[in-house]
Amino acid sequence: MAEGFNTTISVVDNLFKINVKGIQPAYQVTGLENVMREDEINLDRQLSQDQALMNAKRTHNGFFVVDQVIEQDG
């Protein structure tokens, strides 16, 4: 682990040696602005509960039923 840490420190040290005087900071390089979309429900792409459970091997009261998995130490 120490070897990997030393490698990382070496890379960071090399970055500090780069001459960046006169270079403008680039916080965002694509030039895109406000690429967010409205958070809208698209009912055409939404499954009904019956459709979602249609191919389930086991269901109970409208939910998927799966085997319980419990891992114990030791």
C-alpha cells in the first residue's frame, strides 16, 4: 500500500512542476450551459405494478418475494 501511495504522491508532485502561469482555469470544458431537464414522470415509460411483477417467480401482496440472504462472520 505504501508503494501505491508513494506513486500517487510522485504524480501529484509532477503536477506541481507544470507551468500554468497565464492559463485560465477551466471549470467546465464543454461550453454547455444549463443542461438540466425538468423532473417529469413519463407514463409511457413507466411499468404498472402488474407489468413489473408479470415475470416474477414469486410475489406476495404486490411485492417481489426473494430468498433471504444473511451472511455471518465466522
